[in-house]
Amino acid sequence: MTAAKSNELAAPLGILGGGQLGRMTIQAASTLGIDVVVGDFKPRSPAGRLAQGEVIFTGGWDDNEAITEIARSAPVITLENEFVDACVLEKLEGAGSTVLPTPDCVRTVQDKLKQKTAMQSAGIPVPEFRKVEHPDDLAMIGDELGWPFVLKARRDGYDGYGNRKLDHGSDPASTCEELGWPERELFVEQFVPFERELAVIVVRGRDGETINYPVVETQQDPELHICRVVIAPADIPATVAEQAEAIARQAVESVGGTGTFGVEMFLLQDGQVLVNELAPRPHNSGHYTIEGCVTSQFENHVRAVLGLPLGDPSLREGAAVMVNLLGYGGEMPGKDQFDSALSVPGVHLHNYGKDQSRYGRKMGHITACGSSTEDALDRAQRAADQIRM
Ligand code: ADP
């Protein structure tokens, strides 16, 4: 990857996607004096509300006018979700912008089957998986991989919405249809009886320099399959942490990543670590880094894509805990709820500024740092319990 050109720092950074990840990237960019132009479908998105410029893709990501406009304003463009098709990223490159992570990398990562194949070819431990051509294949795949197994959409899945667990007795055809088959391609993964879920944020610079944050434990809501709590550092033996960090770095290298990546992993009973998936962008498991680490995942993402030196990823204190504020689908909280949450000492509230709550939607998060996990978890959870968004 070529070095950054000096005019790239004077011009705005482009971010495709207007969600909370874009919003927190803008907050980090603004500290460095870097303006941001956001591309999204609608105005006043969580990121658009903070950006110095906004380009609205009224015709979808394929809107050529919007592509030309954003490429004209931003010499470097990155993304905050993996749902922008790689062909669109290539068009932006064709219009003169540098796109990071590269379109080739995003093409691999945005298709979970291609992503897993790339990691497996690089010798990275992943759960066993199979391509699905037709629902009729599932009975044979189940006999081969074992029952139950997990059926996944290859593309556009998030927060568990593209996954279904299948057991003997489930109806393969209707489960495939629920996930969008035949329009949407599917694959199957063995069900992993993990002991815990872990994650590592890895940042790779334009020159290939790679750093990683500490291994964290992520706890998912058992019903929603969405992350509820992140605990940094994970309470695991040093040998397991070293293994997880090495695997996470190799995983990002295996797809030629540039910028911040979230690497989600399963920890098995015997201490073995398997990669679940990669996200080619800042990740929910790294929100604690804003207050918890010397340099946040968002600032390091900006530094990485602009070719600046990467910052120190180490924890400032012994522990940091992040609790997500997941939507209830009702009214937005009033001042009394903010009062109660912010009365808990040392907590940091992030409200993403979403107009509408939906059940399970990520509306904000709370972070607490401290000398011990117990103390940080107690305060973060107590504050989160005060707010219904
Ligand atoms: P998404 O991309 O929608 O977040 P994931 O594939 O990461 O979906 O799955 C969401 C959650 O579902 C994981 O965090 C994990 O709890 C569970 N899960 C996913 N794949 C498997 C698997 N192969 N075995 C067991 N649990 C799984």
C-alpha cells in the first residue's frame, strides 16, 4: 500500500455509512483536526449529525452522482459497515479516491463464506463450514458436521439477524426461506459449544504495521444474540490470550486488511480458539477503548487509513467494562433517567442520537474503567440499568 499523500490530511476523510461507528470515528477525527464527509441514505444520521459534510445516496450505494460528489471531496474514503458492495468501492477508486480497507479486502470479508475460506487457506482455525447449494443439502451436511448446526446468510447479516440454528426436526426449506433463500446465498457452520466468546481489535496501517488491543470477553444476550457486555481484559490464562492475539492478527493479514478490524472468536473448553468472524471496521467490542485505552480504536482507524503512526492500544487502568444500551422500542429516556445514570461515579454515557428506538437496536453504551473488573462492571451495569431507550 502506498504512503499517504500530504493533501490527504488537509481534505476531509470520507466515511460510507452514517451509524454510530461513523459517529465515533468523526469524534476521534475531529480531535486530530480532520474533517469528515459522510455518505448515507438519509440526512441527520447519527454520524451525519456530526459530520462537516454529508452526501446523501438517494439512489442507493449505486447512485453515481453521489459517488462522484463524495470522491470529489474526499481523497481517502473508509467505511463503517461492510454492506457497501465492493463494486461501489471500486467505482470510488475509479473516481480518484483511495479506499481503505481496499475493495478486494471488503469483497472477501463481506461474504462470510469467502471470508472463512480465506482464513482457512491461511491456516487460521475456524469452525467447520460448508457451502449450501440447496435446502435439500442440509440433511446430509447435518449428518456430516453434526446436529444441531448453524445456517447463515453469506451476506448482510448483523447482530444475529442472518443466522438460524437447525436441529433434527427443523424444516430446512422454510428455514432457508426465512433467511432469504433463493435470492440470498447461504452456508452452514458446525455449532460450536464454546465456553466463552472473545474478541480482539486489530489495527493495520497503510505500511502493514500491525497492533492489537487486549483480548476481551463479549457476552451476548441469550435471546437477541446481540452483544450486551464487553469485559476488558478477558479473564483467561496468558497463553490463551497470546494465542488469541496472534490468531486475530493473522486473520486480518489473511484478508489484506487496512484500518481497524474487530475479530470475534470462540474459546473452547480445552483452551483452543476459533475465529467466528471479522468485521472490516471499528467494532462494538472496542468501544471501551475510547476511555479505557491510551488510543481508541476510532482514532487508530483514522490514523491507519490516513497513513499516520498508530497509537498505543494498551489499557489505561486495570479494567474497562462496556454495557450496550439496547432499545426497548418505546419512548426516549427523559432527564430523570440521565440524572440517575450519570450519578454513578466515573461512568461514560454514549448516546448515539438515533431518532427512533426499536427492540434490540443499539441505542448507546456505557463504559466504566477501574482497577478491577468487578468494580467497573458494577458501575457500568448500575448506570445502564437506569436508562431505557
Ligand atoms: P452476526 O454477524 O449477525 O453478528 P455471527 O455469525 O457473529 O452473526 O453470530 C452471532 C452470535 O451467534 C455469535 O456471537 C454467537 O453467540 C452465535 N454463533 C454464531 N455462529 C455460531 C456457531 N457456529 N456456533 C455457535 N454459536 C454461534
